[in-house]
Amino acid sequence: MALKKLPGLIDVHVHLREPGATQKEDFYTGSRAAVKGGITFMIDMPNNPTPTISIERLDEKVELSKKGLCDIRFHFGTNGKNLDELPKAAARPEVFGLKIYCNHTTGEMLIDDPVLLQGVYSSWPVGKPILVHAEGEQLAQAITLATTHGQRLHVCHITQASEVEMVRDAKKNGLSISAGVCPHHLYMTGEARERLKGFAVMKPPLGTPEDKAALWAGLADGTIDMVETDHAPHTRAEKEQENPSFGVTGLETSFSLMWKAVQDGLITEERLIEVMYSAAKKIFNIPEQEDTYIEVDSEATWVVGEGGYETKANSSPFEGMELPGKVMTVVIRGKKVVEDGSIVG
Ligand code: DOR
Ligand code: ZN
């Protein structure tokens, strides 16, 4: 055993489904999946069946999330019509950003009316980032809006080579912009759909081999700032049906997939810590978790799915893959949550 001590990892993009879709996940099971994967702090998205677009809904989530084994915080949501709530939400310490959906996906939160978008960008107090689900043309529009309104912009789950170029240019032009990439987009391309069927269906969809190469290059050169899982659990039935629900799980596999990238020489170990911890901490102004760390067995390997899953979704697009790096210990504020690879907290 070769134990390596690392900081508790951060994931700024997860869908924990509570309230409203707890057949897919809840705060407790989602947090079990997180700590199993070495994540001690995560930020939940607002696209619940009843979206997190009011302070009342936010308060409800804050209460429900207290059963989590790790720290769970929130991104606020908008339908373009809750402008009065935005400054109130931005002032809350549990809120780390505002999520805008500029493309269709799970939930009913798409905003494509430019007038509504203008309202949102002008009503969100400058400071905490605006996060966008914005593919292709929508990303170009988001960059323009963020520039006009002096907002910090975080590009969620960047997928296409052209989007990496847009972020690179925006950074050169001095815009306060960051980008996150998902392990599934780093490791898979559209071809995986033949093999994995519904388990390879998500938004944004898997890209081309050229897109994938651009993502790795962007992650290595700093254009892409962080890894975010977009952990989006759905039941197996929902993934196996004719029109599969969008989204794949990610919390239990992200560290090992990135550790594999270190072993394969795609990124350095220092870069792994940046993209899974320090960058998120800095960009989202995440407070220090005192006396919090993880220990990984850097030489051990494990097979995805072999010991079951913690996520209620009970699946992974990486099922059957042998991965290096096993999370053996998780300590959060001095309290052991994972010991010898098993959840104890
Ligand atoms: O694949 C996805 N699933 N992409 C999203 O943007 C939303 C997510 C979900 O909530 O299911
Ligand atoms: Zn998402």
C-alpha cells in the first residue's frame, strides 16, 4: 500500500435530486457517493422538478442537505422571471453562483429570450460567478453578455474544441472566465453510444476525437480550470428506456479517472490538485475546510461497479473499467468518514 495524503476534493457541479426526484438520488446517498470518491465539498444544481429559484426553495434545500456526510452547498437558479430573488440569493453564504441554462436539458429552466437574459445578467450582483450551460453559439452569446455586464462567467462542462478556443480568447481579452470539464467528455467520444446506449447519453453530448484532444490540451495548458463531474443520476430504467434521460453519474469515479491521467502522463500530479481542488476553491471562493483531507492508495486498482455503487442511480458509463488510485480515508473537520475504503461516518 502506498498511501498519499491529499486535500479533500471539491466538485462544483452535481445534481443531487432532492427534493422532487429522490428515486434517482438524495442528499444522503449523493454524499455517500461523494466521499467514496474523495470529494468533501460539492455544489448542487437548481434544476429540481420544482426548481431552486426562490429563497423559500433554497431554505428547503439547505435544511434537507443537513443529512449529508460531506459539505453540500448550492447554485441558485433562474427562469428569467425571479429577478427580485437574485440579490437575496447572492447574499446567502450557502450560495456560490447562479446557474443559467441556455440549452435544453433535464428540467424546465431553459432561457432563450434575449430580453430575459439581459435582465438576469443585470440583476445578479457582480461577485459570485454566473455559471452557464451554453453550447456553441450560446457560449458566444454568454461571453458577450458577461463582458457587457462585468460578470464573472463559469462555463460548465465544456465539450467542443471550438468552445475551448472561445474560452482561450476570452481569457486573453481579460474577461473573468473559467471553465470546467467532465471526466466523461475527457474519456469518451460519440462512438461510445453504440456500446453504452443510454448510459452514454448526456447534455452536452459526447464529442468527436478532435474535441476530446482539445479538452485534454486545454486542461493541461490552463484554459480549462477544473474538473466537475456533472453527476446526474437517473434510475437504470430511465437510462434503458427508448428516450434515455440525460446525464451520467460521476462522483465515485472522477478522482481515479484523473489519477489514471497522471499515470498516463496526460497531466501532472500538481495539476490534478489544481483541477480537483485549488482552482475551484479560488474561483468560487470556497472556505477552507479545517482538518479535512483524504488518503489514497496510489498503487491499488479497482474495477468500476464491481463492489456496487453508492449512488442510487446504480450505474456508471465507466462500468467494468479498471482504474488506479483508491480512496482509503476521508476525514472531514477531524471526523473520519471513510476508513480502509469503507464509509464509517
Ligand atoms: O446530462 C445532463 N444531465 N446535463 C444537464 O445539463 C442536466 C443533467 C441532469 O440534471 O440530468
Ligand atoms: Zn449539470
